[in-house]
Amino acid sequence: MTEGQTATERARALADPAAFDEIADPALRRVLRAYLGRGALPVIPRGGAKRSLLLAYLATAFEPGVRYGEPEVNAIVGTWHPDVAALRRYLVDEGLLARQDSVYWRCGGWT
């Protein structure tokens, strides 16, 4: 990611299959190629390690310490999958985003 990118621009960049080759972790590369291989998430993994890896990767679109309103979160996660409510819920349930009064912030995941 480059400095000055919006979260939506970071979200699009994260889903770009051309960027996957730069990822050192082979397990993460496999999951990304399987689920984001066409630049979007056609299906959200049901759970387990694959979904956890994928969600932790996608959570990096959110800057730590920044507060996001629900419409902005919807725009960000909507770049990956149309079911924005499910993705928001999974990011919160996984402990990657926190929520209070329709405001979200990144509270976990990779740095």
C-alpha cells in the first residue's frame, strides 16, 4: 500500500491478483488465489483457517486508529463481496474490527 491511499483504494489493491506473488506466506497466497483470484470474493469461506487468513488479510485495508462509519465500511468491504453485512459481521466476530454505535475501527490483525 502506498501512503495517502483511501481505505477503498487499499481494498481494491488487496484484491488485485497481481499483488499475491509478493506475499511471503505460501498458505496465504494459496487462499488468496483460491478466493480472490478474479479480484473479488465470489464466495466467503464458511469458517476455519482459510476464512481467518482471508479476513486478517482483508482487515489490513483498515488503518489502525482510524474510525469508520458504517457506510464507509460497506463501501470498503463491498469491493470484495456484495454481502457487506456478512463481511462486517465476520470481521467483528474474528476480532479484527470493533464496533460501537455504527462506528468501526481496526482492533486486531496484522500490522
